[in-house]
Amino acid sequence: MSAERPTIIEFVDKYTAKYGSATYLREKVDGAWTETSFTETRRRSRICAAGFMALGLAKGDKVSLLSEGRNDWIFCEFGILFAGGVDVPLSFKLESDHDLTFRINHSDSRFVVASEGQIAKIRRVRSQLPAVEKVIVFDDIPLQEGEMPFSELLKMGEEYMASHPGALEDRMASIGPDDYANISYTSGTTADPKGILLTHRNYTANVEQADSVVKVGKGDTMLIITPLDHCFAHVCGMYVMMYNGGSVATVPGGKNAITMLKNIPVAIRETKPNLMLSVPAISRNFRKNIEAGVAKKGPAVKKLYEFALNNAIKYNREYYNMGKPCWKLWWRKPVKDLMDRLVFKGIRESFGGRLGFFVGGGALLDIELQRYFCAIGMPIFQGYGLSEATPVICSNAKGHARFGSSGRTVQPMDIKICDEKGDELPLGVTGEIVIRGENVMAGYWKNPEATASTIVDGWLHTGDRGYLCKEDPRYLYVTGRFKSLLISSDGEKYSPEGFEDSLADGSKYIDASVLYNNQSPWTAVLVIPAKAALAEAVQAKGLDPMSDAGLKAQLDIIQAEVDSYRKGGRHEGLFPEKWLPAAIIVGDTPFTEQNGMLNTTSKMVRGKVEKFYKDRIDFAMTAEGKNLYNQNNLQSLK
């Protein structure tokens, strides 16, 4: 065993032995939450590993795993790894036959494991998977030819261990830190996805790195509401909690993604988590639900809530400078403490009452959303990473945060900001984020060209733009993707994500937004309206939302939200005036995973949105389209 470069097998052995009978997994079964210890997790995983060996899984063979989050998912992944296999985790949000068949076939998977909720997808494409020898189903349901229940695999595992003593131990001992653990596929928003090769040491190194920026308490419970297939849930969830002696709870699945979303608030109340993994889209929904609940309690409660919120935000500032200068803000602290007991304590109780913080990944998190959750006493800390980095590169944390930044970079890891020629830039200057460390992937599966252009002399070129803080170089500010840059008619470039997220996060009238300028005469913004909130606002003014006057009043509200970033507005100075939109496009089709405008991690797919709304964007670049009250905008609100 290598103490300095442990495999996942050695990692699991060490920490399951260390924490023994303590609870590691929490899962809701038949309406009741169950607890599984560290020791039992290892035992079941070993049986699963032996079952795969009995099936003929050889070292290096691939197994695709398609399921909602559950204990069996974790036992199965550990089992694949213990048997020397390579797990190919697939998002349960994948709906396209092509998306599934490409990943399973491209990875050379010999076996597929699926849940009852996902098996129909596999059955639909079974004839297109020639290399797949067996499909293993977690649940006891009627099976088809070529399928077997997970329970049978476990039975085979017990029999194999009895008849082949020492075989599993020999296999486990043969696994090295540089052997592949996962092929993690990108979302594939522009072309066929790339298979990211992550090794055993990539994972164990990134857990150690993550621990340098975010601390977790022994016995803490984490609720994972992001899909288990992503390495974010692996490192920040499964492995970090095992490393620290904490437990992992998964949201109960359902017949579809909508059912699972409805299960999230129930799971929060019942598990009372100390921390959660989230993505910005879910965090925005949390805020909107909180504010909707406050509004239902009447104008007096709403006024008190807004006063408490405003006071806390002003006191907290950007977190690192909380309460400063003392001579100016001293009086806000006692008011903040009082309002916290009167107003925010009840809100936190609806989240179980123990939530110390949650970590946001997957996309840029608007600074206003960070200020909001900190004010109510449940900070959401922005982190940053990408699958090619296993994924954690940096994160804010309790006691160490700068709102607007993506947090402190993990240690040990090298980072630099480079210009287009690859030369390193000074602190505070924006360029490409480039990193080097043990968390950098082994490469892309069957794609040496992409590997060579992404990893140069050991340095991973992320394709993301950012800069290191002048005042504290440990903090990284991520400003956006190179691929999403807007280009004005004079050739100047601009990253739009900050404005887009701020507009959606900071307005209850706008659900999503996309900024557009491709050497155009002016910048336009496409907004997806929150129709119910807009209708309620104009009804309060005595207008029929569907009348001509009511529709125009709704457009005026949207215009006011956009104008709040201009001089004199509440968001003045946040973004360059030059890039603020001169035209507004009101979209009539929300962004969803089903229509391809969101990927499986709920990130907006810019190219798909621009293609879908091409006619509307072209119209917005005309004098008629620049008019707010154009017929397209009015029609979209009906």
C-alpha cells in the first residue's frame, strides 16, 4: 500500500476501518430512513465486487451505471472498483437514445447496471449495444432476456468468495493509483461528448486537496441533491464524508425528475443535514420558495423580512470584511442578531435547523444569491472546478470567503493565468485558468488529439477565464467560458455569464436570461419571464394581465429589472454600461433538459438557445425589434 498515493480501494479500507460502526449511508426505504455503517458499506461492496468477478469481469473492464442516487449505486461503484473494473457513471437525466448508446458503446462497457426507473431506456436501445453481455437491474421487477437482478449478483459474490478464497484480495492488491477508476463523460453540448479518464489517485488526491479549503465535522450529515454520476458528488460527497467520518444521505428517487425534485424539501426536513451539495438552479428555487412563503404571511411579515434581509446584507458585506468598518456598522450587529431570532430562525427550521452551509458548483453563482443565503444564516459557498480536474479547483468556506470569487485554490496544486500565447499574466489580470496537480485527469478516452491540446507539459488548460485576487492571491475569480464570449462590432470581447446569472437570481420576475452580441449593432437580452409573478404584480395595480395595458405593464417591469444595472439603479456599476442590453427579447419557451437548452447539470447550453431563438434574435437587431412593445414580446406573455 502506498501511503502517499492511495487507491480508492486503500482509501475505503482505511476510513471504513477507522469509523467502523458509525453511520455512513442514509436512505429512505418504504417510507422510513435507514442507516448503513462504514463497516457494512465495505462488506456489501466486497460482495458486489466478487459478484462481478464471478460474472467474468477482468481488470480494466468497463461497467456502465445508470440510476438515481441510492445506496446500491454506491455499493455497486465500489464493487466495480474493488474488482479492478472501470465505472462509467451515466446521468439518469439522459433521455436521448444516441446519448446513451454513444457512451455505453464508446466506453466498451461489457455490463450495464440500471434501476427500475431507468431500465426502460436501456431496453429501448438494447439491440444497439453489441458489446454488452449482461444488464443488471437493482430492483426486483420482471426481467427480460439478458437481464439479471442485483440480488443474484450479490448471491454469486458470496458463493465466489467461499469457493475462491483470497481471489478478491489478490485482485484488489493488483490495482495501482494510476489505474482508471471512471470514464466520466462531458455533457456533449456541441458534439459527441468526451470521456474523461479519472484515475484512483485523481480521486484520492482531490479529496486531500478539497480538505485544504472546506472542513467537514465528524458525524456531520450531507444531503446530496446533485446526481451521483458526476465527480462533484463523488469527491465532495461520497469521499469527503468518508474521509471525515460523516454520513451521506440521498434524495429518494421517483418515476421521473419532477417527482425527485418534489422529494428534495421533504428529504431536507427529515434528514436535517449539516451541509448540502447544490447547483445554482436549485439554489434559486430555494430562494423563490422562501420568498413565496414569506409573501403568503402578509405585508407586515414581508416588511419585517425585507428589513432584516437588508440589514444583514449590509453588515455581512462581502463576508471577508463582515462588520467593517466597526465604527460605522457596530449597531447593525445587535439588530442582525435580533432579526435572526425573529425572522430567519424559522426559515432555517424548514431546512432542518442544522444546515451550516451548502456548496454550489456546476456554474457561476451570482454574488447577490451568495449575499442572500449568508444573510438568512445558511451560507452558500461558491466553488469552481471541472471534471477534467476531478473536479475541485477552489472553493469558499466558513471563515474563508469572498463573495463574487470562487474561493481559495486547493493545496497542493499549481495555478496560473495565461494569455492567448500561453504566457503567465500578473495578479488581477484576466486570462485562461491553467492548473497542474495530481487531480488533473489522465486524458480523454480514445481521443489523443483532444488530450494533447488540453494537457500541455502537465498543465491542464481549462478553457475558463478568470484572475487571481491582488489582495489575496489564494482566491480565484472565475469570469466565464472562452466559448461564451460576446464580441462587439469593434472586436471587444466580454463574458456574459455574470450579468445573466445576476439578472435571473436577483429578480423574481425573470427565470432565466441570455445576453447576445455577435458583432451586432447592439446587445440584446433574451429573458424567460416568471409569468405568475408578473401577473400578480400588474393585478396589484388593478390591471388585467392579459389586457393590452396589462401586457405592456409586465414588459415595463422586465425593462425596469434590466435598467436596474444602469446609472442610478440598485445594481449600478456591477457590469460595464457598454454591454448592458439595448433590446429585450421575451422568450415563450423555457430552457429545459428535454428541449436541449439545459444540460444534465442544469447549465444553459448557449448554442442550443441561440439556435432555437435565432429568428427572435435576428428580429431584435432591427428597429422594430428594439421596441419593447413589439408584437413578439406581447405575444410571449400570453
